[in-house]
Amino acid sequence: MEYNIFMDENLNLNGNSEIDQALKQFEAESKQEQPVSNVITPQSPKPLNHEVEGVSFDTDKEVPSYGAIKYYKETVEPKMVKAVIKLSGGTVKNQRQAEWILFGFVVLAVGISIYLTFFSGHKSPTITPAMLEQMKHPNIN
């Protein structure tokens, strides 16, 4: 498989003095370690005094975490996917296949909805010229 179709495969770069010089310069610069300046080193944290007008907070003890309480069991697969796998009778074998079936069902449902909304249902009656004449001159008995 060729990735670079523009480079000549027969190109010899071994005798190129510019490339050799650039490589030697790069190696020399990379071997020299320059000291890094203007770097902020982390310091050990100082204990904070949490006192405000006679009120103090004891931060030495571990504070309990008040996270959200879960009232349900989290599942690996969504319930709809599990239902499709269960109701398929073994035809659908994994989560990905079940998701594709659900996606197809959604596309089908949207298509049927569009068809029923725009292409079916009540048709307006056609008015013939005789009916129009009868509307203009109604027979009153």
C-alpha cells in the first residue's frame, strides 16, 4: 500500500550535505540542556485557619459526602434494547442489532405518520358545472 504517491522511491538522501548538517545541529541542540526559568514550583499547602468572628470549622475530620441518592438500578443495556432482544426469539443477538431494529422502527413510524398526514384522509369533493348551476338557482319547495 502506498501512502505517499508524490515521493520518488529511488531518491538517495545519504549524500546530501544540507540534511547531514541540519541533523548534526539538531543533535547538538538537543544534547544541551538549558535550565528552565520562570517556572512556578508547587509548594506544600499551608493549613488554613477557618475562623470568622469566633466561628471555627474543624477541617481535620473527614466531611461526609452528600451525593445524589439513586432510587433505581443502573443497567448496562437500555430496557428497550433488552425488550427487543427478548422478543426477537433469538434472532437479535446483541445490543447493536437491537439498536438498528429500533432505529428502523422509528424511521418506519415517521414515514407512516408523514403519509397519513399529507397523502390520505379527507379529499375535497369536485364540483361539477351542473352542481354549481344548482347552487346559483336553488329550488325552493
